[in-house]
Amino acid sequence: MRRVYITGIGQTSVQEHWDRSARELAASTILEAMEQAGIQKADAIYVGNALSGELTGQENVAALVADFAGLTGTEAIRVEAAGASGGAAVRLGYLAVASGVQDTAIVTGVEKMSDLTGPSVEEALATSTDEEYEAIHGLSLVALNALVMRRYMHQFDVERRDFAHFSVNAHRNAANNPYAMFRRPITVEQFEKSRLVADPIGLLDSAGAGDGAATIILCSEEEAGGRANSSVEIISSSLATDAVALHDRSNPLFLRAVYDSAQKAYEQAGVGPEQIDIFELHDASAILAALSLEASGFASEGQGVRLAMQGEIALEGSIPICTMGGLKGRGYPVGAAGVYQVVELVQQLRGEAGANQVDARLGMAQSIGGTGATAVTHILKAPE
Amino acid sequence: MSLAKHWRMQSQRYRLLGVRCEDCGAKLLPRRLVCPQCKSSNLRPHHFGGEGTVYSYTVMYDAPSGYDGLVPYPAALVQLDDGPLVAAQLTDVDIDEVYIGMPVEMVTRRLREYGESGMIVYGYKFRPRLKDHL
């Protein structure tokens, strides 16, 4: 397998881009990233997108994005894995370059969510659950997370307000990220008082929908040439799946797909959780963040929330998470999230994170689809 | 709105019909082609009794289209006495009365409608076991 470098990044702000369509959002970030990487073309484009058909009536997304980015004719494929679509697109781009089949790959994540509102968006998000056995019962994706949270609270003697530390940390970091959607800090009290979406998950515990696109340029060592030494490298990549329905999991409080993909990623990189300096995890809700920390080896079973309560997830803590806001603070354009995570890690590892800068050598990005059906993990290394 | 999609689910939704693995004895709902525990394809129909306890619960406030007129409504993961976990709404119960461990039983109720003149989909929900309320 060849070494894979990230030579360019691009991102839009996450917000309700009333005036911009998905193809525009995606294309603008492709142009930005290509310019940074100093390239005019690529061997392929991998487009991470979860809900284009559901939310905008548009499929055939990859060809569309290629054409509107001025790359008509380029090999282009859309990758869908619900909330892990962006991470899965990074995986395919990595596989293409690492295997030697391609030299330069563009990976773009894009989601346009603001054309619909409320119940229609909940219905679209529910397509990542088991349609025949979960969605049909009127259970939203948030409700399934709520079921896990309620059981976790019962089993590990944790209260609802203890989960606040994830959101407080996310918003605190988002305040310094000019691309983030929610830039006002929040308090534990505000978290507790926020209205319920699906008990016990409240509005300030649930990552909000937004529009956005992010792009990375991947290339081989040879292709990168003189840039390789100053480029962030992807040193491992792994994707695993688990049963889609929560009730089909062997233990609903254990994210097996996260565990499997994290283990393989650590093995491939030759490191353990102790060597990870930043963890951009999939904080669609605080319970998912807590369980991700546990399944990835940063906390033992039932201790993920306590890790947050002790301040270890903050920028100055032992395992900073969501350093640019995470899904909660940056906003959550579903299919784009996995690519935003990598873009933000690149900023950190290059020393371009501004006020949120963490002294980091290794960063881990992890994306989850549905309630844990797909998990994809990448470990990135700072330039020497 | 698909007639066929709901028609083919009737036996599972009205009668909790799952499968039993003849090789390892696992009882599975929903029914599958391959046993997730021992990988056998030797699976035969199994009728679940419908009694269980609440493993976890929630109350829906922000519901998807088709259900938003019904909020707030309680839903749960129910641990059937026969083994498997199943996701369903709770019914005939005050949302303040629900607790983890509450004994429940299956009933057949309306799950959703497709508009005023569209089809009505029925399926399983769970209510507190009647004998415990007398």
C-alpha cells in the first residue's frame, strides 16, 4: 500500500445557505481545494452525500458535482452510508490512492438540508434507521439515541445534566471557528432547560441540520512530490458495520462497529488510543459521543460521560474532541460531516487552528451512520 | 404510499411472527434468512407470545411526517420474554407511568395513515400488562 497525503482542503461555512444549491456548495469547495493543492485535474471524485434524493429530489449526484466543478468526464461516484457518508467517501478515496489504482483523488462531502423543514427532515433522517422495524413505528433517529441514553443513565447511574459537558465543549470550540453554525457558548443550565426533542434528548443535545460542503485532495507520495514533507498524511483507514436496528445489536450500549473500525485503524497505524492527540468523533448527540469514547478505547464501559465531566474532552484535556465545534457546534450537514472532520484535523495538524490550536501529532476522525450501523475511522499524522 | 410494502409485513406486524433457529435454538424477530448467532439457514417460523418488559423508553416530541400530529407519544425497546428486543410505541399508558422493567403485552393498533383518504397501516404496540393493573 502506498502512502496517502492530503495536499489541499476546502470548506464552506455550515449554515442555511438559502441562496446556494448543493452542486454550487460542492463545486466551490472543490475549486478551493484544487487551487490549494496546485492541481487542475484529478483521477476521480468521491462524493459523500446521504440525503440528496430525499431532501432535494436529486440523485446522480457525483456526475453532477463533477460537471459543475468544471471536471466533466472525470470518474465520479457518490458514496452513501447515512451519517458516515463523508467518512466512507474518504475511505474510498484513500483505497484508490493507497492501492495504486489512482494517483490523485478528490473527496467531497455535501449536504443541502434547508430546502425542507421539521417533520420532512425527521422523515429523511429516519431513512438511516431500519425502515420496516424502527421508522414505521414513528421512531426518529433522535428517539433511538434517546432510548440508548435512557438505558445508559439507568445502567451507569448518570443523570441527564451530566451529558451537558459534551455540548458545552462543542459550543465553546465552535465560537472560534468561523465556519461553524452555532458560535455562541452555552451553559449546563441552558442544556438542562432546552425543550425535549425525544425524551431525554433536548434541543441543545442534538446536532442541528445545516447546509455545507467540504473537500480534501488526496494524492500519492510521488504525485505530491515536494509537497509531501509539508502535508498531513492518512496513516490508517478502516470501516466496519453492525446491525442497522438498535434491537438487533448484541448490546445496544456498545458500538461494535466503532470498536471494530477503531481497532483496525490503530493496528494499521501501529498506535493505541494513548497516542491520539485529537479525536474528531461523531457527536450527533452526547450519548453517541460518550459511547464513541468508550468503544474507541478512551474510557471503559459506562465511563464516557464521566470523562467529559472531568474536563478531559476540552482543548486542554487529555483527549480533546470536537476541537472546531464537532457536529454539535459546527453543525451537521449529514453526508458532509465526515469530510469536515478530516478538514478540521488537517487544520489542527498543520498548526492552522487559531485560538483552538492543540499541540498534536496524531488525529483521529470517526464517522457513524445511523445509530451505529456503519463506523469509519481514519488516523492522520502531522507533517514531519 | 406502498400497498405491497405493508401487505408483506402483515404476519410479522399483526402476529409477531419471527423465526427459531433449529441449530442453536435462537429465537429471532424480525425473521431472517441467516441466524446471526450461528450462521445457520435452518430457520423455522416461530410465534412470539407478545409479553415482555420495557428495556428502555422515550417520549417523542419532534416526530417525522405522518406522525407529527400524534405527539407527544411514548415509544420503547421491549425485551420479549422469549428473548429478542423489539422497537415499538407504547399505548394505553400515561407517559409519566412508564419505567424500565415495566411488564407489557402486545396489542394490534393503528401505526399510521397516509393522508385522509390513504391507507391505514396496523401493527404491534405494547401496553401495560392488564393483570398487573387490576
